[in-house]
Amino acid sequence: MMRILILGSGGRECTFAWKLVQELPKENIFITPGNAGTSAHGTNLNLSILDFEAIGSFCLENKIDTLLPGGEDSLVAGICNYFESNENLKHIYVFGPDKTGALLEGSKEFAKKFMAKYGIPTAKYESFNKGQEKEAKAFLKTMNPPYVIKADGLAAGKGVVIPETLEEAENWVDEMLVNEQFGQASSKIVIEEFLKGIEVSFFAITDGKDYLLMPEAKDYKRIGEKDTGPNTGGMGAVSPVSFVDETFKNKVIEQVVKPTMTGLQKEPFGYRGFVFFGLINVDGNPFVIEYNCRMGDPETEVVLPRLKNSLSEIINKSKNGTFSQIVSQLDERYCTTVMLVAGGYPGDYSKGKTIEIGTVNDSIVFHAGTKLNEGKLQSNGGRVIAVSSFGDSMQEALDKSYSSIKKISFEGMYYRTDIGKDLF
């Protein structure tokens, strides 16, 4: 029976552990570093997700046969390559892409070139290196405002700006390329046209050949009501999404998912695991904003509860070449999640606040930035807890989440009260 190690400490990893403990014995599930919530579903470890040597040693000593990286950092750093190239570790299955495949998320330019090669609809763009500030500013003048400027590398979800004026856009070129606003991540930038529409996320699981389409979701990035204020890691999510009808879904499959999968097969890198398609619906047509090489967060907290298939079985079928036999089984109900965050987030915020959770019956409480300190539950991050609920309608699911939130408290707790309202 599978013995699995999950890498990460957020709501996504808590959801993975919650799902897997319904399929595997608790003693077969390990999470590093995990959080207070994951400890209810498995064993937390104190290993850095980038200390591949320590992770490898633990896996050997504890007969781990499967590794599930939650976030992008270890994948972009090449954990798959590390295990596959090590004679003692290569029998351990890493459910995620290799270092080059992970560049679909790790480099905006790499992703754009991939999309162009396989005819996948996306915004027109150009990329510029440090020292090419003049060329970048000249390119801006060929476009109409607003402008989209992205740090090429990983910037913890904060490397994208949308200036409204040319002057502001030119300043951002200097901020990123000259002043290294996002460090090494912005030593190269991608400037692209602004697409006006509504965003939606699609997800697939793949063994590199076949794929399983998961439920779509819409997340809410801004800290403030009505999508105002700075971006966050995500303040909530809903699934399914009302404007995703059969026509739009078929366009996504034919124009985005299938050509992406063709590309993943043809390219000389190894890709398996999750593919996140960050899309924008422009007048009924899907365009790709970005790829992620892992599941989104907080989208995982609404997508995975709706997946009735066994996650461990999906991973095993990917490992043994029988992935094509999987038939998707989905819960038809709505699932919504609302994120409780620390006061001040995404700016400066305090940790170590005592969290009180009463009896919650109508929702699933997924921990994100939490820890146990001498038996006390405390906050340990900006995004603290996600409250997910099912309902026959989106309104019913949201009502359950907001009702459950009243039973949870910590000093400075903040959440948006308008998740999903734009879809009614």
C-alpha cells in the first residue's frame, strides 16, 4: 500500500492529506513541514522542501514510495531529476514534472514560447532582459493601456503588475530590470497585451500521455471587497463556475488542453502530475494567462473535495501505465471556500495569534498558516484557514461557509464577504 510524503505547509497540502487519509492509513501519510491541520491526517516532519538530500534519506529510512510536491518551488528546483538520477532513490515516484517541464510555471517566457509553438491562444508579448530597458519602453509605445508586465521567474505570485498609464509602465520596467524589485525573478520581464474578460482556472492530472480533466474553479485574488486592493495568494474560490457552459468548456478542451497535452508529449522533458490552466474568458473565447505546474491554492480546497476518484489510485495508475483506464467521477454539487487571513495581510502581519475553533459540522476546515505551540492552535502565516462547504446551489454552499466562520476566531481575523457574488 502506498506510503506518501507531501511537500508543503498550506491549505493545498492540508487538502491533499485530508483526501488521502480517506484512502490510506494515517500512518502511511507524511507531510513536510505541514501545519496544525495536516497533523490530523498524517505525520508532520521538520524537513525543508528544498533539502533534497534529507528528503531522500527520510524516504529510504521510512519506505516512502511516492512523493507529492504541493508547490512549485521544489519542482522548479529539480526534485524530480534528483530522485530519478539517484540509483538509490529512482524507485520512488515523484508525482510532478521534471525541472524543464516545471519551467511552464518557472519562466513566463518559456511558457509563452510553448504556447506559440503549439498554437495555444494567449496575449501577444515580448520579453526583455536587464539592459534592454529602452527596447522594452519602445515596445510599450506600440500598445494601448493598460499594460501587463510580468517578472519572468517565480515571485511568489506577486510578480505581475498592470499599469494604467505609459509613464507608470515605464517606471515599472525600471523597477523590475534596473532596481531588481523581484530580485532574480525580474532580471527578465515579459510585457504582454491586456486582455479584458473574466478569469477562470482549469485543472488536469496527467501521466504525460493521457489526462483527466478536473472541475474548474474561480478564485478571488484581491484582498478587498469587489476585487480591490493588492493581490494575495487567494481569498476564496468557487466551483463549478456559472459562465463555464458546454460551449466554453469544449473550446477550452480543443483549443487549450489538447494542444497543451500534445506539446507535453512532444517536448524532450518529463511531465506528469497537475497542470493548472490560468484562463481568461474574452467574449466567450479562452486565452491562457499562465500555466502552473501544480494545483492552485485556494482552488484545491474546492476542486479536490468535488473529485470522487481516489487520488492515491490516480497516482498509482500514472506510475504503472494504466492512467487511461480512469473514468472521472465528480460531485455535482457546488463547493465554495472562504479564506481567513491575518490582519494586515498581504502586507505586514503578526503570527502566533491563538485560534479558537468551535464545533463545525456543515463545512470542512482546511488549515493553511497554522501551528501547534504547546498544544495551543496558533496562526503561522498570512492566509490562516480555508472554510469549504458543499451546497446544491452556490448560495447554499457560501451560506454554510459564512455560518461556519462565525465559530472560528483569532485576533485580527479578516475575510471577504463577497466571494462568488460577481457570478450571481
